[in-house]
Amino acid sequence: MSTPLSSSLTARLAAPGQIGGVLLPVGILALVAMMVLPLPVLLLDIFFVFNILLSLLILMVALNSYRPLDFSSFPSLLLIATVLRLALNVASTRIVLTEGHTGADAAGRVIEAFGAFVIAGNFAVGIVVFIILVIINLVVITKGAGRVSEVSARFTLDAMPGKQMAIDADMNAGNLTPDQARERRAEIAEEADFYGSMDGASKFVKGDAVAGILILAANIIGGIIIGTSQHGLALGQAAEVYVLLSIGDGLVAQIPSLLLSIATAIIVTRVSSDHDFAGHIGKQVGLTRAWVPVAAVLAIIGLVPGMPTGLFLFAALASAAVAWVRRGQDGAADEGTATLRQGGTRAALPAPAKAEDANPSVITTEDVTDYARITIQIGFGLIPLIDEAEGGALVSRITGIRREVSKAMGFVVPAVRVRDDLSLGSNAYRIRIGQSIVAEDVVYPDRKLALPGGTSVRKLRGVEVKDPSFGLDAVWILPHQQAEAEADDHVVVEPDSVIATHLSQMLYAHASRLLGPDDVQGLVDVLDRSAPTLVQSVVPKLVPLHVLTAVMRHLLAERIPVGDLPRILEGLAELSGRTLEAADMAEALRPALAGQLLQQIAPIKESLPLVTLAPDLEELLVRSQAKGAGLVLDQSLAERILKRLAEISDDLAGQGRQPVVVVSSSLRRLFAGFLKSHAVDAIVLAVSELPETRRIEIVGTLGGAQSGVPARDLAASGGQI
């Protein structure tokens, strides 16, 4: 009757994985035992054959792997094979030195056959052949493979941070799911471990080759001494017997060692591809353009007097036949590549087709829904900008923009989805927030955008456009014109930077649409860890989550960061006893939060560039507000004010500065709404929101004669502004 413990043990041993787990330790202990205990000759022959079998198996697996990580157990397997070979060397050396005087078959049939076949009756030839094999193994293959392993390990470790960032960028762009990203990260870690292990494993092969030379010398010298001194053999007879056995023993070890060295070199020089080793080489070597000139050169050499004409002409015909066969395959491959380029992006392979995809009349929910909160759609010509294999840096730049805007605005900007859209022009792109198109423009991936500086005088040749981010005059120039443009004080921008900067402007302008209740709840949960009393006393007791979300959206709509959530909650707690709308609450919180916005506009040690209202204009606006008429400006007056503000903004933009319009507290919301209704992205602050510790600089005035708006025009408006 079996006990539960014995049944459990039997079940474990019955599992295939557990059987391997038991046999491997037993096998390693057996290898150690072989170095200490004497082996029968028959068992030694069996182990020698098994050693050759194992080496051939490892070589074939290496040849049929698609990428190095497909054979990630190779370093450990190489160590085991090396120890097996050294254990056999020790066991065979014991038999050669103790039983070698009895004849050439003393150490088994395998050693005798290898020795007799290579030596062929000439000891000098056998020793030279053995030394040549050792030199090939040690100096050429093993040394080269070791150097490649060392360099691969170094570059793989150096490239890990960049690969991790690329995975983050792909996940943020929606090209990878979190599970896929985790698999990619695990693969990168496995790759680093693999090449690090290969760097050390190559030393095993090198040491094994050196050990083979030393063991051969020990067998020959020790055998001759033992044979002549202990067994009474003549010097020539002892040399004949022990050199034969030593060379046979060395060859039995060196041939598997040579196979493992070749496998090591193949693994470390392998490039990941969709083909095995033979298919990878065959695909790249089988170019028609390469075989045609080879056939022509061989035919010419064959016609040279004195050359074996028949042999060279046969080789030329064979090369021409290969070129003819490969010609049809190359044409089919080119047609398939053209179809792929016309049908979709090269940045990602199409997903497997679903059953309903075969029926074009079927429309699924996925076809009409897209819940990505931020999307960049690009034309086919812009796909290289997101293809890292072609040097595209747009995805990494988008990741940097998201991080920058998130830090500036105080919440995590959602992931940006980048996808190709065949309905767009080849060089066009479109930015969407939710389902709304907020921006679109055209960039030229083979050109660079040149923005003129303050001292630029030269007119550059190229495509004249308006900069999509700031509306400045710009020119798309060819790359070789960059030096000319920079010499004329132009700022030259890469195409991916143009799109990324435009995206940055849209994220700031539409930040309020990117913040949702889930995002706010996440911010509250993080704050709850450090200030639980504050959170629990305000949310949701005094301020419900939807009200808090609305207040933060109003703040973001005017570029006020919401990162200082404790101050926002404290301010809302003070306002909770009053009946206010979310917009009024946000307005009341602005004086305490505006300093964060001003820090982004100008460093703390620099003065703030302010634009003020002329006294007569501001007085008229106040009277208009008091009458309840609202800020409905006369068209000509509005145009002059907007034109003046645009002039000031353009002047400061050339200096890398952004103006701030300052008005009285009672006018701030109305004047900001007026500018926004005219699509003017300007920051409007109340006088009470200016920090007392900041230096200010008046860079312009709106209204009054100095701004091109005469006072009589203000009076003529009759208060309807």
C-alpha cells in the first residue's frame, strides 16, 4: 500500500520536467565520478560516441535557431559538454597510461580508429594534423567567438536603457499592451543575461582547447616514460603505441570541441530574423545582382590561356543558373513588398484576420468606436518618422512631450496613439483630442523647417509655410541648406520636432478636456497616502468628485496647473459654505495657484513681461460690465486690439518670451473669454494674482493712441465693447 508521500513522489518523477530535473544532477555527479573512478573500455567508447552525438546535436540546433535567444540554454549546455569532454580525457588518460603497453586497442576501438585513420603510419603527420586542428579551434574560431561575445555583451548592456525607453514609448503610443510591454522587457533582460553568459561561456571553449594540448603532451611524454621504465618497451615501440593512443584520444576530444566552437561562433554572430541560419544566408546571398557578375567573371577567367577552362566555364554556368532561378523569386518578393507598402504601415505587421474580416459587409462595434483620448494620424509618407528602424524619433519625442506637459500641468497626460491614415495626404498629419480634430498640417520628412531669427535677411529657397505651432513665417529647406540657414540666424527644426511641438501646444490648449474623474480620483488617492485627514475631510464630504473635476478643468482651461492638490482642497474647503458654481470656485482659487503658471512663463529671477490695458479702455470695459452689456467689442476696435496683442506676442516670441495680459479682477474672466472667442491663446491674469515678490516689465499696452486705438474710437463705441 502506497503512502501519500510515496504517491506524491511517484507523481513528481512521472512528470517529464521532473524526470529531467532528476537526471541532470545525477548526470553531473556522474561526470565528476568519471574523473575519479576508472571506466571500462566499452563504457569509455560509449561515452565518446555520446560526446560526438551531443556536439553534433548542439551544432544542428544552433544552425536551425531563428535568433540567439531561441537557444538561451546554450551557455549552460556548453559548460556541461565541456565538462563531459574533460572527464573523458581524464578517464582515457588513465587507461592510456596504465594499459597502453598492451597494444593500440588498449583504450578502446574509438581512440584506436581515430589515431590510425589520421596518422596513417606516420607519427609526425598525426601530430601536425592535431596541432593544426587545435590552432583552428583555439586561435581562429574560439578567439573570434570570444571577442564577439565580449562586444555583444557590452553593447547589449549599453543598449538596455534605450530599449526600455522605446518599449515605454510604444506602450504610451498605444502600439503595445501592458502585457506585451512586460514580455518585451523580460526578453530584453533575458537577452542581456544571455550575452553576459556567452561572454563567460566562450572562455570554457578556449580553456578546453588549451587543456587538449596539455593532455596530449602529458599522454605522449608520460606514456613513453612509463612504457620504457615500467613495462620494458623499446623507445621506438613505446613511441609508436603511446603516440597512436594520444593522438587518437586528442582527436576524439578535439573534433567535438571544434563542433562546439563552431556552434558558439554561430550563436554569438547570429542576427534575429524570420529564417533559420541557412535560410537567412540563402536569402541574402541569393541576389540575382550578385550572381550575374560572378558568372561573368568566372567565364572570363576560364578563357585565360593556361587556366582549366572546362572547370571555370562549368562554375560560370552554375552561377548563371542560380541567377536565373533567383530572378523569379526576387520578382515575387518585390511584388509582395510593394503590396505591403501600399496597403499599410511598415512600422507594424497586420494582425491576423478575423472571420468577419473576410466579409466586407460586416461592420463591428470596433470599426466605429475609438476611445483613444489623444490620437495623431499620419499620412503614408510620414511613417518613417515613427519607424525606429529607419531612424524615426517621433515616438520618443512624443513620450518626452507627455512627460513635460504632465509635470507642467500637474496630472498624467493620457497616452498618445499614433496611427497611419490612408485618407490623409502623404505628408499630412492630424491631431485629435477624443473624437475632435484640433489641428492638422503638413510636414516634409525629407526636409527641415527653417524659422527666421531677428537678424535674418536672406530668403531661403524651399516651401514657404506658416509654422504650425506659432504661426510664424517659415521655409521647408533641403538638408544641405541647413548650414546656410543657420549662418543667417535661422532656427532649423527636424520634421518630427515640428509635429511634437505642435502636439505640445494642443495638449496645453486642451488640457481641460484630458482630465477626467478617473484621473482626479487617481490624484486624490495618491494625496490620501500623505495627507489622509485633508482628503477624507474634503472629498467627498464637502466637495463631490464631479465638482472637484469641474473646478480643476476650469483651472486647466486657462493654463493654471493643478499639481498643488492640497492647496486646491484647502481652498475648496473654505469655499464650501458658499453657493458657487465650479467656474466661480476656480476663479476664487486662482490667486493662490497663479504663481505656478508664472514660474513656467519666466524663471523666478527674470521679470514678467506684462501687457496692460490703457486706462480709458479699462474704464470703458468696467462701465460696460456694470451695465450688464458684456464684452461685445465693436468689430474695428476688436481688430485693432487683437492686432496690437499679436504684434507684441510676435516680438516677444522672437526673444523666446510669452506675454501676460493683466487686467483688473472684475474684468479678468470676461476679457479672457473675449480673447478665447477670437482663438487667441493668451494668458490673462488679474492684478491681484501677481506675486508681490516678482519683478515685472511692461512690454506693451492695449488701447490708447500708442496702440493704434484712438481714444475717440473708444468713446464712439458708446460703451458697447
